[in-house]
Amino acid sequence: MDIESEIFVVDNSSKDGSVVYLERRFSNVNFIESSHNLGFARANNIAFRQSEGEYVLLLNPDTIVGESVVSSVLNYIDSHPEVGGLGVRMLKTDGSFAMESRRGLPTPITALYKMTGLCSRYPNNKHFGKYYMSYLDASQPSNIEVVSGAFCLLRRSALDKVGLLDETFFMYGEDIDLSYRLLKGGFKNCYLPVPILHYKGESTHKSSYRYVHVFYKAMSIFFRKHYGHLNMWISLPINIAIYFKAFTTLIAMHTRKLRSSLGFFGKIVDEPEYFFIGRKTVLEQCRRLSRRKGLSASFMEADEETFPDGHLTANIPLNPDVYTYVVYDTDAYSYDTIFRLFASAPNPHLRLGTYNRKTRILITEEEVIK
């Protein structure tokens, strides 16, 4: 399916030469360079205002999207005019389902269930499990309340009615706020079970003070904006809970740092192992890369025609003390197939990696090897 589109890349003041690298390779992309970090909402709004399409797709840089995903979501939203926002099935690198693929609004009672642990304890309960809407079948399309900003397809006419991302949110919470405004504007938010990979990049590292500060500040902003009218006896406990959660998270972080500084490092994790799957010429490249980088690696010559089940039927040597990256040659297997295989049999000992013949780059959730 040919899709008439325009692509915008907003660089939020990166220092690694990203724009120069990309401009040389993608002449059809519109690049927007900011001299300082504008935050997620403001940066995306700049691209929103310059774009002209009937639909707008918000896409994080730490995602990989399969070949058929965009056409699938466009066909769905085209045939469902009541939908204002649409999200997809996000996978972790072990193939398991990322819970943030669909969420409920963090109403005071839903937020309370999440913070007290009732959400994780009773995930299939329609009340306690509302935060992640985990009582819904992840393999079926469904109406949801919150669409993740990592992959969020939006109808232009809906944005014209309810407005763009709220720039009061620097990072986190803006997707929840927009989803809520879409619902209040009379639109539906939907989940479609087409898989993409979400690495969860630097912006989602939960072990930093910056994350704690920005995330819980965003939750406080959302609550004041949409639930500030509630009686003080309801709003005050929620705000106390938000700040208490932030405080306990910070204490836990500092405790880990203190233990590390005193020499309590915990379990030492060995280097991961690698299992490469691909065509012969690409495997030769991977062997050279493995020798040069000192990787512990094994290899399997295969492609989508000869071994359609990929790693699922391979004899992968597993070390119980470390995880193994299954690295697919992306010429031999489509991303659609790779994601389908990993999603069909999640394995905590296996992680997904990809190797591109043209760039000669190996990508994992931890690093880029070239």
C-alpha cells in the first residue's frame, strides 16, 4: 500500500550529530532543530503545526515499526470515523506485552489502586486493573482510555477540536491529558493489536532523579488540571500519595547508590551471548563483527523461506546466568515476522537484536555495535 506522507524529525538539542547523520541519508525528511530542550509536548507541537496530513502519527525514536503497521492502523481509523486516537501492541525486547500499550485514565480511585499495588495484584479485575486495562484481551481491538505517546495515531480533525499537546507538561503525562480531552470531545480512543518494538530509551530510565522529578510533577499537573475541583478531602490524600511515592522512590535510589559506594554491588552480571540468524553473506559480516568486539556468538544460516519459524525451531544454547540476544538479519526476515515470532513465545532468557547489512550495525536494547 502506497501511503502519501510527510515525515518530521524534531531534534531536541541533541549533542551527538544526529541531524547531520540523518540529513545525509534521508533527503525527503523534514528536520526541525532546536537549540535547547523544549520538552516532549512543545517539540511535537512544532511538527504538528507544520504538518498537513489528515492523520498525524506520534512516534518515539526508541521504537521499531513493522512493514505493515502504518497501513493497518490507517485502514482501521479510516473505517472508524469515531476514533480520535489509536495505539498499538507494544512489545518488550523479550517479546512480552508492554502494559502501557493501553491504559485507563488515572482517576483518583484508579491512581489509588495503582499506588497501593491492588492493580498488579488483581490485574483481571475491571476495577482494580483499570490503570492498564489488563482485563481486556490483548489480541483483540478494543476501546481504551489512554493512548501511549510512543505510538499514537491522531485524527487531524480531532486535534483541531480539542487542541494539541498541553505544553505545561515537559515530559510524561501529555499523552494522558490529550487522550482525556479526546474522550471529552466526543471521540473514542482505540487499541489495535499490531505489534511494534518499544525499546524504552533514555527518556524512560526510572533510576534517575530527573525521571522521578519530571514524572511525579506531571502526575500532579494532570490531577490539578482535571480533578482540582474535587473536595479537598479527596484531592489532598491523592496529592499526598503522589509526593509520598516520589519521596520513597528517591530514598530507594539513594539507598542503592550508597550500597554501591560502600562496595555492595549485588550480583555481577556476565556479558550477554548472541545468536545470529540470517543469510550466509550477512553471517560472515556478523562473524567478523563478533571477533572484533569479542562477542560470545553462535550462528544459524536461515531466511524467512527456508526457516519461517526462525529462532523458535533453532537449538539456541542458553546460559541460565545471562540472557541471549537473538539477532535477526533484517534482509532475511521482515520486521513483521520477527515481531510475530517473538510475541508468539516470549522468553525471559531471550532478547531481540537486529543487524542491518547495509549499515553493518547491530542494535540491541543496551547498545549499538558497529
